[in-house]
Amino acid sequence: MNIHKTLLAASILAALTATNVHAQEESPEKTQEEMMETIKVSSRGLISYVSATGAKSDTPIIETPLSVSVLTETRIEDLGAVTVQDAIGYVAGLYNGPYGVDTRGDWAQIRGVSPVQYLDGLKSLFGYYNNVRINPYSLGQIEILKGPSSVLYGQGSTGGIINLVSKRPQAETEGQFWAQLGNYSRKQVAGDITGALNDDASLTGRFIGLYRNSDTQTDFVPDNSLVLNPSLSWHASEDTKITLIGNIQRNESGSSTQFFPWQGTLFPNEFGQIDSSTFVSEPGFDKYDTEQDALTAIVEHDINLNWSLRLASRYNDSHADYNTMYGWPPVFADDNRTVNRVSYLSRADARTWTSDLQLHGSVITGAVEHDLVFGLDFQDSYTDNDYAYGAMNPLDLYAPVYGQATGLPTESDVVDYASLTSQQTGVYVQDNMRIDDKWLISAALRRDRATNNPEGGSATDQYATTGRLGFMYLMDGGLSPYLSYSESFSPLIGRDAYENPYVPLEGKQWEA
């Protein structure tokens, strides 16, 4: 409560003293050297040349033997992106529309495979249809790592990962407030203010807030949201910095994805095209309402000039109420107008604790410069999805009449299915070697243990060892050809017909 009061006071003070939309103040006591040290090239303009995702360190992309794309805050704003899915649409090798316009989440495929989503280097999505959709207004950067990445991040796909980077408090006082009107009765207001909270700027704060009331292209489906992101950074000493990032979010929406038949969409139908605004579910029943409370702590400590520690940890509690009706199978009846609708209701929860401890070091052995990362990460997640199905009900997609559906599931019909508790522990090491300022060799190795424990069932353990090896040559003129090999793994929950636990799904990739 005290943190919120401090941030609120700082926000009011900064708003009163700001003279324009982006007001910046410099302390007259600052020396020229101190001012120069605050410049960060990676956060300026449309393109970032530095990414923490590829190597878990601030390594220039041109020195990373992987395919990495970074979207800066400015780039996201210029795209007019209202969702993360919008923002990543122009990234090479990535397809951001596997389910079309979907209010339930951000979907993508990297090189034909669904990626794993991270927030500030920690896995952010567990289970399914129980997580809150992150608003891009709270992000300072989006990083896309293509290809297998389990060696640094644990479980993942062969497609890669999408790492969302939260906005952080800044010492310079800066603020903005804007209002927006748009199609489908869209009304949105947002504000972002940051600055120092004391005289020596050892304590800095930031507060991001957004409120939206909107309809969507699908009838009877809203897209309402409330986002509150307070954050605080404390320079406890010259060598230690502690950052806390809060996320309070409430979304109210429904099922915008309707699963229309092929006839009347891709293929012609005698009654014409189905209107894209057509709603297959039932008004008053359909909803996808999510809420989330999360707190991320990031501790950075410089041991000396060559060695440093970094710890990131997050607790997340999310819940989703999901009611929907959809045509199944997605084909017309004999009249080429009517579909049969399945009715479905679920109540899903997810409580997760994720942590990543890293030791960074620089060592020189002869002509070789070593950039080392030693890490230990841990995930503990509880997911529960209780649901019920109701009766089938027909609907004429060309002249829908609502309010006549019967046998819809209610709260009393929800079956308490078994929850799942999962843990994953991984240890990893990476060595980026620079030889004669021209040759780069990146080697990494990781060992994981994943435990899945269904309620009322027996726990299963899965183990995996993954690696990565890359060679790169830094040519004059900014070209860096490379050859790399990388691996991934993803645990599979359950047992086969002989009651043996499944082995993890593994992936391998060569890239040049």
C-alpha cells in the first residue's frame, strides 16, 4: 500500500510540473559525464541493435549466431498496434494470424510452430484459456528469438520464443496522457508517467494505467480492459539495483472467433457470404472475462568489474470465466444456412512462481575473450480447468435469432476436474568466445528436470539435456555470417497405453 501511495504522489507531482506531453527535466547538479552515461542506444528509434533474449545478456544482435528480431516501443507505436499480435505482424518468418481476430489471446507461429511466450525473461503462459492478454502499452520492447531455445529458457518449441519486456522506471521526469476514439464504439484513455522520487534519484517510479470500453467486429463481443502497472526501482548502493513491477489487469470480452463453415467464407454459398460480424454464440451467455495480479522482482548486483549477479522472480495469479457456443462440426446442415452449436462453460485458474538466477562474468584467456553465463531457473505452476458442456442448439447464420437456446450449462453443471501441479528446474552454462575480434564461438549446455503431478494421479519425471553451438565471423561492413546448431524440448503430460510416462518432445535445428 505504501508503494502505491508513493507512486501516486509522484504521478500527481509530475503531472502538475509537466509542460508538454513528453516533458524532460535535467538536474543542474549533474555533470556532463553523468548525463552521457544515461544514453541507451538500444531504446531509441525504430530498430534495436541489442537484445537480452538471444544470449540472456545485452549482446549486440550482430554478434549473436541466432535469428533475433526486436521491436522497440517506438516501432510498436508507429504500427498502431492495439495487441501484441498486431505488433509482431511484420517480423520475417512469423505468422500472426493462425486464428484470425481473437479476443482471447495473442497467437502466432514462428517457422510454422507455435512459440512460447515470456515476460521479462520468465515464462508467462501456463495451461490454456486461463491467462490475461498483455497490453502492448505496458511494454518497452518485444523480442523474438527464432528457432529452438531450450538451452537458455527450458521447455519450448522448435519455433522459438517471444519475450515481452516491461517498461521500467526512469530517472528523467517524463509523462504522457492520451485519449482515443475508434471503430466499433472504441473509447480508450491511457497514461504513463515516470521520474525520480527523491533528490539523488536513487528511488525512481513509474505508473502506467489504461482503461478501454469497446465493441469488436463481432456482434455482442466487447473488448473492455483495465490495466494498472506500478513499478519501482531502488539503487540500494552503487552496485545493487532492485526493481519491482506490478501488474493488475481485468479484461472483459467474449468469443470473437466464430468457426464459420467453409461455404460462405472461403467457398461460395447460394445465400452469399456470411457477414463477418455474425455472432454464433448467445448474447447474455457468452463471455471471456479474465483477471490477473502479478508481481515481478528483478535484483541486479555487480560483484566487481567482471562479475555480476541477476535474479528475476515473478508470482502470478490469474483466473478466467469462459462461456461460449460454436458451430461443431463447422459445416452447414442440408439447408446450407443452419449450423448446430456446442455450448461450453469453463472456470480456469493458474498460480505460478517462476525464477531465474544468473551469474555473468568476463574472462580473458590468451587471445580469447569469454563472456560467461551460469544459470539456475525454476518454475512451479498450478493449473486447473473445470468445465461443462450443454445441449446442441441450431442457428441460422444468415438470419440469426437469439434467445431461443435451451440446455445451456450453468455453474452447477461444472465438473471439478483434476488440477495439475508442475515443476521444472534447469541448470545451464553459456560461453560466448571472441577470438581476435573477428571470430565468435557460442556454446551452451543445459540440463532439465520436469515433474508433472496431476491431482489424484501419480507424478511423472522427465529429463532432458539440450545444447547449442554457433560459429560466426565478423566481417568489415556489418555482415556477420554464421552457422549454428540448437536443440529444444517440451514435456508431454500423461502416460501411454502401457502406463509408461511419455518422453519429452525434442527438436533439433541447423541454421546458417
